[in-house]
Amino acid sequence: LPFTAVSWIALNSLVAVGHGCCPMLYSVDETGKLTFVSKLDVAQKKETGSLSAMRKFQSLDRTARSDQSDTTLATVHQNTITGLAIFAGDKAGAQAISTCGADSQLVIWNFKSLEQSIGELRIS
């Protein structure tokens, strides 16, 4: 299964974390239907610098490869998220959650700042 932990963060909202390396927000409507709302981790675009011809040939000579493989994910967590806990608030109305992962990172997700950075995100 893709998720390793799930927690209620509001009366109609829950967060699931796991192998996708990104917390996922879901909501439950009046009929009990579970719907995906948004990823909580906003992907940050990385600037890709162009390689000079000399650096490209050095890389080709050193590694016997012509491409530069990028193994860094576009998420804060770089490996499976294994833990999820409410950091501030309670299950009826959390203000922040914390996640920890197999990448040895502990991340605190503040919902007020997430609502500002993700345009259509509303946690209820």
C-alpha cells in the first residue's frame, strides 16, 4: 500500500503519508465520500545549469556516461515518510503536523502558512 500512516486533522479532513514522500490531504463529505484535496508539499523548481562542453567531456570520461542523473526528489522528504503526528492542536482542529521519514528528516507542516502558499487549499 502507498501509505504508512494516516491521521485526522479536522472533523472532515485527514492526512496520509507514505512511500510517495509527500503528505496528502483528503476530505470526507456529508455522504462519507473520501476525496483527494491536495499535496501538502509544494514542488520547488530547481534551476538546471547548462554544462560547458569541457565539463560534459570530463563527466563522460570519468563516468563513461553522457547524462547527469538527478536523484534528488522535488519534495522535502527524500525517502518514505514513516511517521505522522499532530504537532499543534488536536484531531478536531490541528494547526500543525509533524512528519518523519526514512531520510532522517523531521518536518513541521504549519497549516496557516500552507493555506497561504497553496492557493485553493482549505482545511476544514
